[in-house]
Amino acid sequence: MSEAGYERVFGFIDEEALVKTTRELIAFRSVNPPGNEGEIGRYVADVMEEACMEVEFQSVHPGRLNVLGRLGNRGLGPCLLLNGHMDVVPPGEGWSSEPFDAVVRGGRVYGRGAADMKGGLAAMLEAVKAVDGAGVSLKGCLLVSAVVNEERGGSGTRFMVDAGVKPDAAVVCEPTGLEVKTCHKGALPLEFVTRGRSVHASMPHGGVNAVYKMCDVIHGLRQYGEELARVRHPLLSPPTISVDVIDGGIAPNVVPNLCKAIVDTRLVPGETVEGRLQAVKSLLDALRVEDPELDVEFHPIIAVEPMETPVDSMLVKMLRSVVEEVQGVEGVVSGFTATCDASFLANIAHTPTVIYGPGRLEQAHTADEYVEVRELVAAAKTYAALALRFLS
């Protein structure tokens, strides 16, 4: 299908309206923690209803609702999902403008969540409005999900999948710079605790220093990280381990009896959360053999498996083809370094899933975060064209 075949639908994609929606979404302070997705959820539901979508709410946490919109024939044909999240990380310092009062400057929309991922959410909604406005008859269902709590573990999409939503194909509209991302890393942050015995710091040999014990654990983790650096994946950088937080001790003259550390670990497709946990357990068991005094335990804070959809799958081929037809550029395939809700769709719902959206991951979580207007428009057109191709 040529771009001319999409011309009627594209005529309903309004750049000015798309930018307005993006700015209005950014204005909602849906910062996580705690999330505060209630007001933005009602706004999204209103937009869905304007596009003649059947709207459903899912209560994930008290006051925090997923918003699902359906257009087309539910249960009578294939289902394509466009997935996005409503929460954003805290704005932090260093902004040149108010982070929740989005400004448009130099062809970019600036504001917290512009790239991650209220720009993607706006493009999803604009695509559905265009499909509805053009009066296209879909042979299946276009499902749009605006979910909660992606930034703190993905419980919104996980809830949706556990509730039985299992589309035939899915696009997670995270910022990819309009590249087709077919895989992403898994995330497994771990908390370690070492225990010792406090004594006066003038007599340290009479106690057991929990911070020193943690240093031994960290040294072992660092060596394990060097082994992981040799693991190769065709689209992703190697798996990693990073010690990010250490907390130990109560006073300068007291040998610490407790030390805590938070360690970020990332997995590539082919690895599993269970495999990483077992490897860390084995590492600690070996350290205990060397030091019988070592008292250490650990537990996962969040566990998200890596995901991968084959490059030669029907969905990937179709999306690449649509990108080439609509934008006149190659549908570049690459890997998504971060972790996102695609994991739950691919690994639990067993739905072929790709990640594709406006904005760049390098802009996510930064001061003066932005998304380019041209990418918003290109993404909206691509989502609409993919819906037409998949559901016609």
C-alpha cells in the first residue's frame, strides 16, 4: 500500500492538535512516585470517547486506573494494541523552563515526559482519532492502553495482561527515535544486606565491620560483572552490574553492624531473572566458604525479564514496510537499552511486540526533556497506517 492509500486517514492527523494534546498531557503532574495518574486518566478517557472508542477502566492500585480504549470489531478479527504509560519520573533540577508547562521552541516540545512518553501517548491518540475520523472500517480491534506505574515496575501493563488482555500484536510507544526496536534488556535491581557486630571504633578488632563485609560482596559482584561484559547480543550491549547505593554506619566512633547496598543488574535476551538470581546466590555461597563470618542476604526489588521478537516476524516486517511507505526512509531495526512494558506483553501474553515511538531515550529523565514535532507527526501517521494494514 502506498502513502496515497493512507491519504484520507492522514488528512485527519492535525499537527497543531497533536502538539496541543502533547502539551496538555505534560501539564498533568503524574509524577511517580506516587503516580497521580487519576486526572490524566480521565483526560485520556475523554479523548478516547471523542474518537468513538469503547472505554474500560482497570483498578490497578487505589486511585490508579489503567484506561483502555477499543475501536472496531471486538472479538471479530485480529487485535492490535498500542501501549503507553501515563506516569513520569520526578522533574529534578536544571530546567530552563517550567517542566509541567510545556513550551514549543525550535520545532520541539519541551517538558517532563515529552519523550518518555507523553509524546508517544499523544501520537497514539491522534492516530486513533484519524482512523475514526476517516470512517475506516476495521476488520478487527484497535486497542489503546494508557497504563499506570510503568516507571516503578510495570504493574499497570502486568495487571492488564493478567486480566486476560492478549492482543495478536502490540506496539509499545516508548521513545525510539522512530527506529523499530525488537528487543530490550531485563531489569533486576537487588538489595544486599550485610550484618556485623558493633564495638567502639577504638577497638575495631573486637567487632565485625558490616561495611567491610559489603566491600567483599561488591568486589565479588564486580568480578562477576567483568564476566558478563563478555556476553554478546546482536542488537544490545552486554548485560551489566552497577553498585548504585550504599548505606552503612551510624557514627564515626562505632564499628557498623549493618550495611545495605542497592545494585542494578541488566539482562539481555537469552538470560533469565531466575538464572541471574542463581548466579548471585552461587557467588555469595562461594564468598561464605572463604569467610565463614560473612552474614549477607539479598532480595530483588523489581524483576522484569528481557524480551525479544524475531526480526523476521510478521509484525516486524509489516512495521518496517509501513515506516518505509509512510516516511520514505528505511525501517531501521535495533535494540532498546532500557526496560519497558514490552516484557509483559511478549513473555506473559506471548504477543509479538515491538517498541516504536517519537523522542529519543537519551532525552528521557533529563532536564529540558523534549520531543520533536516532526517525530510526533511521523509516529501518529505510522501508528494509523499500521492499524490499517494489520486490521484490513
